[in-house]
Amino acid sequence: MKKHKIEIGMIVVDYNHPKETLLFVKQLIKQGIKNSKIVVVANGSNKKSINILKSSKMDFELLEIEKNNGWTGGVNNGAQHI
């Protein structure tokens, strides 16, 4: 991620649907929102899913959570990285 003042934080929670998640992230990036940061939370996702997310060249931070904490837990974990 580029170093700049974050004004908008976007958290995307994923659970073993990396292709759909990456399509969504691509659409967020296409919006061209300046001073933003995207955090993708792999919320208990398996290694295969995490590797697909890691292989992306898109500009987002990947947060790996070992246990699925539900959507709210994933968002709360992601918010700590905005």
C-alpha cells in the first residue's frame, strides 16, 4: 500500500471465495477513491484460498485470521488495520 493519509477504509471479509472477493476488490479499486485503503480479511479461509488472494497484484492489505469469527468478527479485525 502507498503511504498516505487514509480517509476511507474498506474492509472485505472473505471465507473461501477468493475469486469473488478479488472481483469485488477490483471494482472497488476501479472507483479510483483517493486516500483509501482496502483490507481483505481471510476469515478462517483455507490455505488454497489464501494463496489465491496472496497471488493477486492488486493494492490491498491481506489479513489472515486462523479461525472464522463470523462477519462481525472479520470486520472488527479488519478495522484494526485501517
